[in-house]
Amino acid sequence: MGKRKVSILEPAATAVAEIAWFIEGRGMPKTAKKFVDDAFLFFDKLSDERFIHKPCNYNRWKTLDYRCVPYKKKYVVAYLNQEKEIVICDFVSTKLLA
């Protein structure tokens, strides 16, 4: 199994942090930490070169040639699929894309 390098751009990292901050603000700091840890483990799993996800349906991301993959049914991860690297570009609630 080949693995590619995973790079995470600032918008995606900020989005994960904002969601964790919201969860922590609800009085659940352990849940917030678990959310961040799980999200970054998921990003790492995208490095498996055997899997290529479908192109995004969202028009702005489609023009940027992003690939999309759902995360926990509530979020979408948009990334650029390159030969030696996966670039995580955005992390958004699915409700915002409708």
C-alpha cells in the first residue's frame, strides 16, 4: 500500500479548529479534542493511493478540480489529488454546500 504526503491548508485546519471550539464552548472539551484527533486521522487515511474519490459536485470546487469525500455524514473534505501528495483544501458542513 503506497502512501502519499498529506498537506493541510489553513482554511481546512481553521474549520476543524472552529468546530472544536464550538464543541468545547458547549462544555465538552474531551469531545472537542476527540473531534480534532479523529478529523486529522481521517485526513491521514486519504493518503492511501489506492483510493481516489469522486470530483466535487459543488460548482466552485468543481472548477478547482477538487475531490470530495464525506466525513461523519455532516461534513465534506475537499482535496487536491496529486501523484505524490494529497492537499486538504477545505472542510465544510454539508449544510453550507446545499
